[in-house]
Amino acid sequence: MKATCPEDPKHRTFITTVHVAEEWVVDRNGDFLEVYEDTVRETTHGPHPDNEWVCQICGCCATVER
């Protein structure tokens, strides 16, 4: 997978969505209270080419090759 900024190919950092799991403290109804202090965060789904990728430098939508 490779992302390219259409404004400037020298721009090489992008913002995209990933999914991260963390442990929460909840009440008996399952409503969020806080993030558990000793939580171990793990990535459940990393960057995906179908997500939107935005150039961190100029804000343009990048093109992503698989």
C-alpha cells in the first residue's frame, strides 16, 4: 500500500482511521465512566486503503495504491 499527496509527492505523512481496543470502566448499564487506568491498547484494524487518507501537511485527500 502506498499513499501519495496530489499537491506534492514530497509530502509523506497522512491522517487516516484505525481501530484501537481499550478497556473501559462502565456502570451496570454499560455506560462509559472512564478508560481503565492500566488498559492495554491494541490495534484491531490498521490503516486500510479504502479509508480516507488526508495529507498531514496540506490537507489534500491522498491517492492510495494497494
